[in-house]
Amino acid sequence: MSSKKRKNGICVYCGRQGRVTDHHIPPKNLFSEDDRTNLIKVPSCESCNNQASKDDEYFRLVLTLREDVRNHPDVKAVLPIAMRSLRRPEASIFRANFIKGLKRIHPTTPSGLILPVRGAYTLDLMRIERVLQRLTKGLFFHLKGYRLPNDYSVSIFAPFTMRNLAWETVQWFAENVLEPLGKQTGIVVGRKVFLYKFLFTDSDPSSSIWLYLFYERVVFFALTGQSGSSGEKVGSIGQHTA
């Protein structure tokens, strides 16, 4: 989401120089109207803003539909708006694709107990990944004052996508991501809508690790590094199926 106020600058996402607008990170649509006092804004070109808008809408929908966040005050305010957005005539393709991904599942507990049938949906992991990659590039710019270099990539991870990784990979992630981030203090945006932790490496100021927490329940991790670095080799959520 962006304001209509335009200025000259460099887009933090694609690096294009020219007319830019303010893009909110994380997406402004995750926050209720009365909880938008300390949002972060970064410069974005019109093309990147337009692409982000549809992904941000999808991201809001899949987050706010989760059962484990339904009692969060901002979710209670935002979910009805997200559902109304599905009914817009211009959202017909978006609505059809989302409905196509709905399914019924038979969840079980770790001990094997079968729980009542419940609804679920198939995630478009690539869209989620794009939102989080933009978020990482935006926060990098916000904190460092310059764009993430073009030869650096952003890898995104989620707990549910790491269950099939080799033990060596899990161990590497625990030692190089979880332990260092656990020692950092989180920064909260909004009414606990979004919390992030970060750590930049001493040897390479453009390499970094991040933890993102949405609505106090939904966790993602991000790593920035030169293409072919260790973080990229772990994989990312767009390469998995939920």
C-alpha cells in the first residue's frame, strides 16, 4: 500500500531511479485503522508498488484466517475487511483461485488421535515469499540507509517448511540463525502486529539474519547473503509445499 505523494528517489526493491512513493513495511493492511502510528515507510517505484499490492492482499488473507491469531485485536478488525475484499468484482480471479485452494482435512495429534474435520487452504508460497523478501529489503534499507546490493539474495524460511530438511541443515540453522537471534531484542510495530529481530554480520555488512513474528503467533525467518551463500543453500519456502 502506498501514499499518493510522489518524489524522486531510488526504489529499494528494484533499484530503479525516478518517481517513487512510500511503501509500508510490513503491509499497512495488516493493521487496524487505530493502530498505524509507528509504521515504517520506504521508497518504491510505481511498478513494484502495484505488484506488491496484490501480494499484500493475499498475505493479509492467509494470516488473518489462521485459527491461532483470531483473538488478536487487529485481526478482529482486519479480517472482515479482508473477507469483503474477496467479494469485489475486480477480485474475481483472486477469489476463484483462493476458493480452488480450499479443502477439508482430518488433522491428528502427535500421538495419533484423530481430530474433527476442519477447513484448510493450499498456500501460494511464492506469493508469501515475495512479501517477505520485500519486507527484508525494506527493513535493510530502513536500518542501513542503502539498498541491499543487487548480487545479494533474500532467502525466506518458515517452521512448517523445514520439517523434511536433513539433520545437518537443521543443525546449521539452529547454530547460525536461531541461537544468535534469540539473544537480540525484538522491535515491535503496531499493537504487537509485527515484531522483528535482526543481526548483521561483522565480516559482511550486507549479510544478515532476521526473525519476523506476526500477530504474536506466525513466525518466519530471512537471510540475506551473496548468491550461493550458506543461507541460500538451505532453501526457501517457495521451494516447498505446505
